[in-house]
Amino acid sequence: MKAMVLAAGKGTRLFPLTGVIPKPMAPVAGKPIIQHIFEALSEAGVDEVHVNVHYLAHIILGCYGERSWVDGMTVVTTREDELMGTAGGVKRLADRFDETFIVIMGDALTDADVREVFTFHKEHGALATLVLKRVEDTSEYGVAKLDAEKNILGFQEKPQPEEAISNLANTGIYVLEPEVLEYIPKDTFFDFAEDVFPRLLKSGEKVVGYEGDFYWSDIGTLVSYRAAQHDALSGRVAVKVPGERWGKGLWIAEKARIHPSTYGRIEGYAVVGSKAVVGRGASLSGVVAVGDGCRVSDGATLKQSVLLPGSSVGSEAYLEDCIVGPGYEVRPREWIRGGALVRRAC
């Protein structure tokens, strides 16, 4: 089984964090979002994955290279010289997909059963299957209307709730037959939701919607990004958290060091990444993610915060509701509440 992960976009809604890191590489519970996606695809039986990159491409390529072996799958990463849209990016690699394949957005944190969706697609004899999720606020998503047989009757892009034809949001997870690619022009910016799927319906093709009981978030804002940390560490979304689990809500990765005096000052959920150091008398509460290679100095306090790899917090500093970008240095005794800190250390 083959799949494509779309990882070329800029993730503008997550700025300023995505000013220094591409959205698929933003860590959730100690791993990049794209790594969680790879693990889900591997469990579904996928053996070959293609990834397109464009914005800050060197960061994804630096981690996975142009060709790598990840969780039992061959992962091939190719650079997109200019953004081609969700469908245009797949069309560029059309020769790689000669059988039923999966497409998933590179910012999707989900535990949807991809194998079950694949089976659903085959049972319904569809040309395209969209994975749908009920949401409260439709104004942030494209929605689809289904009939009793799960056929999609129409689409609506980001309607206000009172005007929405349904509350079933398009998650950006698709199972497609290769014939879908014939509806996508070459060398043209083209989108699945806005261009391809309406064309399929107009042509009378069978397009269906899969609705299941699963978790899904596109990590669209800084608020939802912090919420995703809680969902991953609390078990609301079924993902693998790296490291050894201590008690109910603490994960400690290999070669991480935590001062003995700090264990009694960790409340809620926390993950401490590889080679990270947490000093004497530090306090971690709520939901805290300390990335690989981070340093939390003596007496520092972290509440509801995320430290991306390589960042540091000075002694007796206080952070609450913060996201600290890679390489950022919080000064000793600095007090910060709310926001994303992405200035690189000098």
C-alpha cells in the first residue's frame, strides 16, 4: 500500500512558530507531527510513503533525507520548487501511484484507523473517499453533506454554523483510485477540496465520506497546538509517546537528566526529551513538553508550556502558556505569560 503525506505548505495560521520550523516538524508529545503520521501509516500496512516539501524544506530533509527507512516503510521525500496545491503536489508524482493510495495532510494529528478507511473505500466501490469529522465551528473547515449511503452530495467551504449544510469537516485524509489523477491538470496549482472533488461530483463519479469515532486536529493555532500536547499525553489521542513512562503522566527519554529534587515538583503531564536537562528545584505543572536537548535551569517554573528542541530556560525564570522555539534562550528570572518565543539565540 502506498501513501502521500503533503508537507509543502507554510502553515501560516501557526505563525510565528512556523517562521522557524515547518508545521509537520512541530513536536507533539516529544515527536514531530509527521513522525506520528508515519507511525499511523505503518500500522495500517503502508510500505511506501512519498512526501513533498517546499517551505523550510531543508529541515524536513535534514531529518529524513531524500530516501529513508522509517517504521518499516520506504519514505521518499522530494522538493517542490513552487507550491502546487494539495492536488497539484500529488499530480507531480502521478507515476508513483498505480494502485489505490492514501493522501494525508502533514499537519494532521489523528488516530483514525487508516486500514479501516481503506476497507470502507473498497466496500463502497468509490473513486474517492474522504475522512470526515464532526466539528462545532464549521467556519474553520470545509464541510461535506452525505446521504444515507454515505455518498457525498456537496461541499461547502468554511461556512458559518448557521449556514452550514452539515458539520462534517474534511480532515484532509483521503483514499483515492489512480483515476482521480486524470482530473488534475499538469503543472497547475490545484486543490483537492476546492477543485478536484467538485469536479468528480459534477462528472457523476462516486465520492463517499467515512465518518468514524476518532481523534483529529490540524493544529491550526497556537492554542490548538498546546491543546494537542494535552490530548497526546493524557491519552485522548492514541499516539506513542517516546521514553520510559514514570507513574501516570511523566515520560523520560533516553539520556535525559532530571535532578532528584524536581521529581516531586512535576504535576500533571510532562515529557522530557532525549539529552534534555532539568535542574535542581525546577517545577513543571499542567502539561509540559521539554524537547530534545533542552535545558531547564535550577528553580525555573514551567506551566502549560512547550519547549522545542535546543531551547533553554534560565534559572528561576517563569513561563506559563508559552511555546519556546528552537534555540531560544529564556533569560534567568525572566517572567513570561502567554505567546510564542521564536527569536533565535545569538
